[in-house]
Amino acid sequence: MKSERNDELYSRIRGVLIGGAYGDAMGMPTEFWTQEHIRARFPQGVDRLLPSQPDDFFGRTMSAGEITDDTINTMMIANMIVENHGMINTESYIRQLIKWKNESEVAALVCGPSTLKALEAIERGVSVEVTGKLGTTNGAAMKIGPVGIISDYRDPDALIGKVSMICKPSHNTSIAIQGASIVASMVSYAVSGGDDIDEMWSLAEETAGRAITCGFQIPSSSLIERMKLAKRMIRQGTTAEAVKNLYDIIGTGVETIETIPSVLAVVELSEGDPLVSAKISASLGGDTDTIGAISTAICGGMHPDFSDSLVRNLESVNGLNFDDLSSKLYPFSPFVKD
């Protein structure tokens, strides 16, 4: 029988979910903008939740605080875990995703390229064993937070196994599985109470090394070496210089090889503060909402003290209930004591 609820653990789980939604919504207005475009429009950077702009890259009309596919997919994964009593059920997730793609008015505008292609192939009857063989983008990493919540970073093989099940339909490549496994391990570490950023870099490298043989082997730069480069770069010069170098050299686009090193860099630059990580990500350029969603979910697990007004805003705009979902995920955490 499980003991009484550990409020600190519950708070960290809740912080991951809130942080992911907040970073996503903060980055939504500047998604796919260049860093120069963002600086011209927001000289001081993006420092609050904003609606989509008249020159939105996708032509969307969205409210301040509105989430995108990053959080929508994350919530689907979380609900799938709850419905299957803490287990991963790939088919259940696929059914939810196809239903959303076909019925949501915004799906075509926010559904990632790898996911969209894979879902269309699945609907044509193509086996899920092959639909993900070209998926190298960050679509797996962006939604994997709930898998981190129910996994133990100290058991990397089990964690990577769970991640691989989620990746199979749309992102069944070594690089995507490495990236998503890193995010899941970072979330697990944060939920456990970990907050040592040097240890997080080391854990990321170890996780990537273990996951490198998973999935289809697509030619790619080394994720480990790209992370090492990002770490060296951000530890030289000012934060402004680090942000510029992330955009110019590491990359902030949709590919996993760019997103994951940039996410870890943002976590360090923000010193684990989710409010700061969301602001840095939203002003970074490129895939701002995804980098924001991932980095701020990790930071939210480390430092989950969000204001009530911020939480209420995110919930009311998006029809979310963080307390309810956190309570449902909590029993499946490996850090709940017997």
C-alpha cells in the first residue's frame, strides 16, 4: 500500500506539466521567427504571454497563453498513461492523435512534419514498424515529459524502452530516440528532486550513449558532441552572446540535433528558473515554442512554484486542469514510497 502523498513530489510533477504549457505558450507568438525579427519586434525580448502576431509564421489567430501541439501531444501522452494504469500503450496514443488531427481546426497548422507524415501513412495502412523510419525532428522530445514522470532515470534501459514505444510510429530513428530519452531522463531527474545542472549534462550524455543503437540508423551529427559544444559555448562570454551562438552555431530549428543541445543550454542559462527559461526560449528564434516547452518543463520540475494567476490563466485559456492530471499521474511515479 502506498503511503500518504509526498507533496514535494506531487508539486514537481505538477511543475513539469505547468512548465511545459507555459514555455509552449510563451514561445507560440515567435515560433519560426528569426532572432533578428524577434529583436526588432521585442527589443527587450518576450517577457509575458502574448497572442499570435499579425505576421504569425503560420497565419494563426491564437490567444495569449494558448498552447500548441507541444502541450496538446504531451497531454495526450499523459492521458494515455492514466487510461492504461501507468503503462505505455502506443495504439491508444495513435488513436487519440489521429482523432485530433482529423477533428481539430488547428491541427494542420501546428502538427509537426514527422508526425503528420507518419499519421497519414498509418491511415493508408502502412505498418507502424516503418512509418517512423525518417522521423528525426523534435516531435518525440516535445511530448515525452509524462514518460519521464513515470520513469526512473537510474534505470536508463527501462526508460529508453518506454520512450522507444512512443517514438515508434513517427520518430523511430536513433537521433529522435536519443533526444526524447534525454528529455525523459531530465524530467525524471528533476521530479526526483535533482537540481545539479552539471549532473544533468552528464546524465544527458550517458542517456544518449545508451540510446544510440535504438531505432533506424539515419546519418546524423553526434548528439553527444553537439551537446558538448553547446556547453562550452554558453560558458564563455555573456548570456546575450550565448543566445546568439545557440542560434547561429548550434541551431534552434525543428531537428533533434539542434533542439536538445539548445534545451540543455537554456536550462543552464536560466539556472533552472522556469520563468527565465520561458523568456529566453521565446526570444531565441526558430522553434521557440518547442524549446520553451521542453526546457521550461524540466525547470518546472526543478522549481515548481508558479503563481496562482499564471496557472489559472493557462488553465482557463486552454481548458486544462493541472491538479487533476498531476493527481492521476502521481501514483505511477517510481519515486512514490511504499
